[in-house]
Amino acid sequence: MSFTGFPVAALDFYDDLEMDNTKSFWESHKHVWKESVEAPMKALMAELEPEFGTAKVFRPYRDGEFAGEHCS
């Protein structure tokens, strides 16, 4: 797979995640992340690897320490 950019669905996923950053949202939308974010990112990383070396992709992770309800 060659990198052709990120689909609109990737941006929509992150917009939706911002509004509903819960475990249930993640579980029901993980397939969107895999198809629209992870797959294109891996394709981009493969193209850039010869110049920059191996990279890693991490999935979004909600850290309660930085969640809005804990910030004042």
C-alpha cells in the first residue's frame, strides 16, 4: 500500500473522539481508526523509513490526568 494521504474519515474520527472520549466510543470506532488512521500512517511510515528509519504508531489513549474534568 502506498501513502495517498489521510481520508476525511480520519479527521471525522478525531472530531468525534474529542466529543466522546470514552472506552465505549473507542471500542465501537476502533475499525475506523484502523482503516482511516493506522493504515495510511503505516503506509507513510513505510515510504519514509529509508530516509528516517523505523517509526512506531501508537493508538489514542485517554489519560485521565489530562482529561477536562480533572483540569482547573
